[in-house]
Amino acid sequence: MNKKQPTDKELIKKVLRGDSSAFNIIITNTQGLVISIIYKMIRNNEDRKDISQEVYLKVYSKLSGFKYKSKLSTWIATITYNTCLNHLEKKRILVMEPINDEGMDVWETISGEMPDDNNQTERYVSDKERSEILGSEIDKLSPLYKTIVTLYHNEELSYQEIAKITNLPEGTLKNYLFRARKKLKDNLLSNYKRGDL
Amino acid sequence: MKKEHLKENEIQEYVFDFRNCNYSIIQHIDNCNTCKKAVTDYTLLSEGIKTQPEPLLEYDLAEMVMAKLPAVEKKPKREYNSSGLVALILGIIGATIYLFKNNISTLVKLNDIATYLIISIGAIIAVLWIADIVKSHNKKINSIYLQH
């Protein structure tokens, strides 16, 4: 028989009573999301390792202040995002490129001529290669774009949850997501043949 | 139905936010191969992102964090320090009152509003001051524990 999973509230109560094994469960339940954010925001592997530990130590020390206004995972993701932001600020790394003329093309009309016919890559591209190509194009995006794309498409979080994590207004978040996807699509289509992708 | 090709944001709205999508956009896409192609591009892109492999950890994060938890669990010591600090401040205030009891009793005997006003303002300032000292003390202690 399947044992019922403890709720966030039950886990938090246990941790606050000194049951550290409950904190282990919290880590296991949320580390996928935490790692996703850290890997998109931070490039250096050592820094990633340090930040992932720092996040959970912060969570542990702040747990008594959790107000149940959001899911525990969203709250932990917010701490993760803010910790990464602080790290990037210290290293003077921009969380997103400044928006200039790029802003207009989100609204540009789909042209009759799609950029698929002017391409070079004629060879067969396997599923694995295709995934690697997309992975490397995602990697070229700014930390913020990479993070929101991952949270929306991979983690399947709602706009509301992502807005809470990133502290962005929902409208701005949607706009950034539009830009990130368009940039990805344009980069892929200008560098690779449509049939290959 | 829209005659001209759709805008990028409308295409994305169709793919990612279909429920809020305008009917004229849906109608246009049904009848336009160019925009249909753009829809396919975004659909494929979304599927591609979803199938991206998740990062693999080469270390046991839970184990590493759990090993560091006892350092944070020294919280009771911090509470002891806070109460010690509060006791010290109250002691200083008490000693001050004791040393100047004659002056204070003269002031109280005057029994006018200005005296009570001065005493109550002084008491409020003292309480706020103590609270501020305890708060910043706790903050510093917390950050020290987190660093270790």
C-alpha cells in the first residue's frame, strides 16, 4: 500500500520540532527545481555547488518565517533565484542583456518568406544532435531568459508562480518569455536548416 | 478574419496561451499556411525545450546540506545571547534609575504633564532602542552561523 506523502505543512512542523530527516525530504522534493534555476543562472560548476548548499541552509534558517502564502517549492525557488541574483551582482554579470531594437521584433509580422530556404546544413541530424543544438542555443540566452524559459517549459510552472519567483510583474514576464522564445526560434532558423530541426 | 499575416506575439499567444487567444487569430491560422508554419516552429521549439535533459548532480546535495545543518542548529545559544543582552540593557537602565532615584522622585513629585511626557517619551525611546539593538544583534549572529 502506498504511504501518503506528507504535506508541506507537516514537513515544516517536523523540521521546526527538530526532525532533520523531514528537511531531507524537503530537499529531495525540491532539489530538481532548485538545481534547474541554479544551472540556468550560474555557469561555474563550483559556484553552482556552493549556491545549492547556501540555498538550503538559508531555507533551513528561515523556515520558521514561512507564511504559507505560496507553495513551499515556490518559496524555495524564490530564495534560489535571489541567491543567484546576488551572486551575479557580486560578479558583475548582467542578468539580462539591455533591450534596445530587439524590443520591436516581438511585434513584427510573420513574413511570407520563412528563413528556411537559405540554409547550409544539408546533413542528417540525429535526435541527440538536435537536442544538443537547442541546448546550446538556450545556453546563449541571458540568465534571466534561460531561467524563465526553463521554469515555464520544463518545470511547467504557471505565469503566477514564475512571476512570484522572479519578482516580475506578470505582463513583463509574458513579454520576456515572448522575446526569449522568438530569439531562440530566430537563432535556430538562421543557423540551421528547418528540416534538420 | 485577419487578412494580413499574424504578428509574432499573436502566433505565440495561439501556441502558448490558446484559451485567451482571439477567435480571429484562430480563424486566420486555420486558413494561412505561412502562419501555420510559424505555429509549427513554436510548437516544435516548445517540445524541444521540454525534452532537454535535466542537469545531473555529481554530488549528493541532501547529504552535503544535512552535514552542515548542526551549525545552523545552534539557535538556542543565540536565544540565550539575546536574553543576556536584554538583561544587560535592562540592568543598565535599572542602575541608572537607582543612581538618580532622588532626582527622578523630585521630578515625579512635581506632578505636571511635562514631566510625565518626558518620562513616557524616554521610556518609548528606550524600548525602541533595545528592540533595535536585539534585532541587529540577532541578524549578525545569524549571518555568522550561516558562514560556518
